[in-house]
Amino acid sequence: MNPIIACFIAALFVDDYIFKEGKYFKMYMYAIGIYSVIYYLQHKSTYHSFTKKYNMAAFNQSFDPTVYAKVLFDITKAKKFYTELSKKTGKKINLTVFWIKIVGEVFNRLPECNETIRFGLKGKRGCVDIGVLVDVHEKDLANLNIRNVPLKTFEQISDELYKESDILKKEKNEEYNTGKNSLRIFPSFIIEILLEAAGILSVCGIHIPQLGILKNQYGSVILSFLGNFHLNNVYIPLCPFTQTTGAFACNEVYTEKTLQKDGTYKEREVLPVTFTLDHRYIDGALSAKMVAEARKLFDDPNSFSVI
């Protein structure tokens, strides 16, 4: 249903016995509908620029508890591991899949990282879900949520990641299309309110796919992979409405020379990962533990609980 029509219908059928000030509620809904019509007419040429309006709504908040960090990981042993596993299984198991698996394993080992805040109170998440940002035709970003990552094998993660990514890129994901199309017509300040409400409902376990609201929709943390863009020092923003503990970006892998004790140089491949963390969840001490666990997995890939 067209959102403008929905506003007018809501205003017409609001029950004055339920809302004591029903007439004011009706006036408010009429105002939203009229404003949306005017907004559409004034911005008709850029009506389909949904991403710009979405970004304005997502980051239009002054409250900012984020902290930033950058860590370099030696991927020498990890690359050998996932390359051999890929050949053995015939699946597309690469650095992307490996990093998703690492983050899931780390959050599973450190449950204090995997928390949520509901109405000012901290609580534990029931599982470790990982949100992965997917580029859709270089004009939109979609979130692909891989659930229960620590319990899945590398093969299962690979299958799910590339199958669901393909569906998103072909614009055949009904939940994504529903959420996007239902918000497209509204101006950014209304989208901001709707996103905040959807985020609260999602983290509370409410599941209404017809409205584009999914349980734990964005996961415990959001991951972005920027290597294909040849970037190596980019921090991605943390959207408040996602209710995630952080946003991690894998930048471009590069070769680094390190000086050995005997005076010679040795080359190694390095993965720069930038961390945007919500300090309410993860402080300096906990982030140090998180990085230490990740290094262990890079150095010993066979130590995953599920391979």
C-alpha cells in the first residue's frame, strides 16, 4: 500500500475512544500525509535516491558512544588453511568467509561482547548472528544476516553467504524489497523515527517480515569487506538504530617486509581491520581480549570449535 494513502486511512479510522485526543492524532497523520505529498512533488527528480535519504536518517543523531581502532593481522597461516579447505571441499572459502567465522568464534568465546541494551538495561543475546554488508548494483547497501555463525562450518557459511548475496543483487529478496519500498516515499526525518522503532522491535525479538522487521535483524556485529575497492584505512560508521556492538571493516590485504633477528627481511601478507565499537558494550580491556582471541585463530585455524 502507498504510505501516503496509509496515512490518510489511519487518520480517518482512528478511534476517538482509544485516543482521548483523537482529533489531534488525526491532524498529525493528515500533516504527515500532506507533507509527504509536497516532499514528493518538490523532489520528484530525486525520488528514487533512497540511499541518500536513508543515510540522512540513519546518522542524524548527536549521541555517539563510538571508539575506533585499527589492527593488523598476519594471514599467512590462515590463507594456507582456507585455500586448502576450499580445494578439498570445492566451495568458495576465502578470506571473507574466514573472517566471518573468526568474528563468530570470538563472540562465542567472549559472551560479554555479545550483549544488547533494551530500554537502558543490558542483556545477553541468545546467539551470535553476523551482519554482512552487500553491495547491490553499486547504488544500495543491503544487510545479509548469517545466523548462529559459531555452529556452522566454513562450507555452510560459504553456501549461505554467496547464495543469499546473489538473491539480494538480483533484487529477489522479498524482505529487503519490502523494507526498502515501504520507506522510499518518506522524507528523512520520518525514516529516522521508523528506523529507530524498527531497531528496538528487532532487538526485542519482534518478527514482522511483512513490514521488513526481522528478529535480531542486524546481528551482533556488522562486517564490511573493502578489499575489492583497494582501500586500506577506512572506518565504517556505526548506525545507532542497528543496536549492534560494532562495525568491522576488512581493508585491502598488502605485503609487508619484517626484519628478522638474523638481519634478513621476510615478507608476510597483512590484513588491516578497522574497528568501530560501541563503548557501552566493548571497552579497551574487552577489545584487547577480542583481538587476542582473533590472533590465536589466525595463527592456529584448526582451533575453531566447528570447522
